[in-house]
Amino acid sequence: MSAEPIRGLLDTNILALRRWTPASCLPDEMAISAVTVAELAAGVHLVDGDDNASSQERARRVAVLQQTEPHATRQATRTSWNEGRYVSH
């Protein structure tokens, strides 16, 4: 019998630092929350400057945002996370 896949909800910092996060440190099945998507969207607007480096950073952040699809949580899942355990539904 095969083992259950490890599931995890990725925090914003994991996505922001994804270049430095080895794949071996990530769960088998990953999800992100709508809150993380909102934080990523806000991050695009936090880049100051009109120079080339600032424009490239904004473009990089938009690219990350466009690759995300938030996990639609149900009440039972939210309750499970709030209680410190993850239950897949």
C-alpha cells in the first residue's frame, strides 16, 4: 500500500523565495490561499521606482501572481487549519 501524499498550504514567503527553496523541502501536494494571492498582488505595488530594475521586479512579481491559483477552502477545511490540523476534503 502506498503512503498518503504529504499536503501543505504554502505561505507567501515560500512563493517569494521559491528560487532558494529546494523542491525536496516542499510537500507533494501544494495549495495557496486567497490571502497569499492578495499579498502577492499587493507586492507588485510596493516596488518603488521607474528605472529598468524596478520595472523588471514588477514584471517578475506579476509573473508569479499569474501562475497562482488559490485553493478554494470550505468551512471544514478552514476549521481544520484553525485547529492546527489539515484535513483534505
